Amino acid sequence: MRTWAQTLHDLLDISPLESRAIVLDESVTNPREVIDGVVALLAPAAAQRGLRPSVSVDQTVATLILADSARFGQIFFHLLNRTIQLNTRGEIAVVVQADPLNAGSQRITIKLMDTGSDAVHVAQQPLFGPSADPAFAGEWPAHLDACLALCQILAQRMQGELLVTNDSTSAIRASFSAPFSVEQWGPSAELTSNAQAPLFAIAAPSQDVATSASSEPFERRYLDALSEEGINLHTFLSAWRRSMTDDLDRLSGLHRQHDIDGLPTLLHRLSGAVGLVGARSLMEALRRASTAPDQEASAIDSLIERGRTLVTQFDTAIDPQWSTIR
């Protein structure tokens, strides 16, 4: 949500880039959650162009770092947006790695690579322009040069490097790397314990989670926060539901065809999408499934059913004004 709000703010800002005061507001940040959230935001735009973003985060990447999460996400948002616009069909691989610097910090590198065999270089089109998906259309044009210039400044403020290429023969479309202080190297004992729970276990609901035999828990505060930032929930959820439905249909097809190789990437992408709307229990179950060596048929069936239940809930989740969650 913070990444999306910051991105919109800068896209709407008509003041010269050199006159803007850019201050990094660092806090404890989970880089995996930021990356997954950005991928979920841009998944509908990628699907419109026949693209499939996949994310691979190395285990050496710290669980928690000290960073400005909104600005960190903003850099990745613009690089992924740019990569989507440079391709027409295929897969975009997001590879995240880390190199140790000292006992308390590491350099994190994000590479965006074109792995689709039929991907070609095409003219860039504004993601938010008239030709984009109506669910994401708006009155703000995405000036890619200005966005890239802003990202270069942000990367420099983070003491990092940002590289992009227009070479259609190069697999690497863009990369960003910067040093970050580490707050937590690995998952906590609590998270490790949760990871050993049954694949389709549902966490105990909190007071702001809807639960019943035919509902999937989600935290309404995630969507309330988007609404408070001025984001039209109907527009957002319409695109989100379409993307989720497409991925769930694809997951069901792969499951019926016993295509084990294609399951992990799709399960991981779905985990990012459901995490964006606060369905933490389903997010964790999907993430565990994406890393499990073998998935039982009943577990995958359960995840598909839970995903469809969540999508159905959002069909009636918005009031007639399309501004708040019921």
C-alpha cells in the first residue's frame, strides 16, 4: 500500500524532479513482502500483455532489513513496469540475491530477466494511459524517463546502483542493488514452527477477520488503508479478481495435468496476490506449498477452493459507493 501510494504521489507531482525534497524514511522492512506486493499490483498489466512474472528469492536474503519500504518498492515497481512494457509474451523472472558485507549488513540485488522464448522488444506504452487495461486506467501518464530518473536518484540515496538496458538481445532487462542493514537474518522460531504446520491449516482468526465454513479469513484493514489513500477499491479489486481467477484456473489445469514443474512458480505468485488483500493464512499456506518438494492432491485442491472462496467474497465486498469494505 505504501509503495502504491508513493508511486501515485510522484506520478501526479508536476514539479521538476530536481526541486523535490527526497528524504528516506527507513524502518524495519520485509523485502519479500514488498516484492510480492509489487508483483501482485502489476500482475493484471502483465497478463494483458501475455506475460507471467515469477519471483525467486534466495534464502540468503535477510528476513528483515532497515529500509524505506515505500521507496524500495517504488524502484522495483518502475523497473518491473518498464520490463513489462518491453515485452509482449513470455515470462519475466525476478531474481533476488544477497551478498554479505559484514556481520550486520548485506547487499541485496534484484535482477529482472526476460526468459520468454517469444519475447520481443516493442514500443513502450504507458501503463496508465488510454491503451492500458481500463481497470488501471487513469488520468496520470507514466513518464518512463522521469520515473527512471527518479529511481536513479533513489538508488544513489540508498548508496546503490541501478542499471537498465534497451538491448533486445540481452536477457537482463534491469537490475538494482544496494547495501542494507540487517534487522533479522532468518525467520523467527514462531514462523519456523508455522511452516511445519499442515499445508492447508487455517490460522486462528483475529477480531477483524471474517470466518465461517464458507469464507476465507482476510484482514479488512489492508483494504481500508488503500481506501484511505484515495485508491478506488472497485478498480483495484476488479483487476485483482480477474488476475486471481486466471491464475486459479491455470493452477487447476496444471494440477489436473500433473504438471509438477509449473506449480511452484504459480503458487508463489498466488501467495503474493492474496497477501496484498490481507489473507495472511492463505498466503502462508500457498507459500509453503510453493517450496514443498511434493504436494498432495488434496492439499492443492484445498488451496484452489480457498482461493476461489476469497475471490467470491470480494464480489460483494464493496459498498454501492465503491469506496469502503462492508
